[in-house]
Amino acid sequence: MISGVKTTTLVLEKKKEEKLPARVLELRKKIHDEEYIDNAIQRIAQVISRKLIEDPDDDTLFRD
């Protein structure tokens, strides 16, 4: 410590996970599971592909 200089330590409390809804806790675990993410991306791609095949002129998927 430099003479005459006070230091302060800031401690941030992490929100206790027990207070979060069970669904949030479940999703937090899933987003760290590589296989789950890969499967979710595959399902999204299938839905988009099916939509494009069924109605190729419908551009609602690509609107801002």
C-alpha cells in the first residue's frame, strides 16, 4: 500500500440460483451442452427449410 492511500474492495453478490425459476436453471444448463445446441440448430434449420419449400414466395422469415 502506498503511504496515505486507502484502497476499497468492491464485492458484487451473485444472484442466488435457488431464487431463479426452475425453467431458467434448466435452460442455463442446456446452453452449455454442445449436443443440445447442435440439435437445436438442426431443428431450426429444418423448420426454415420446410417453410421455404412449402411457400417459397413467403418472405416473412426474412423481414426486419
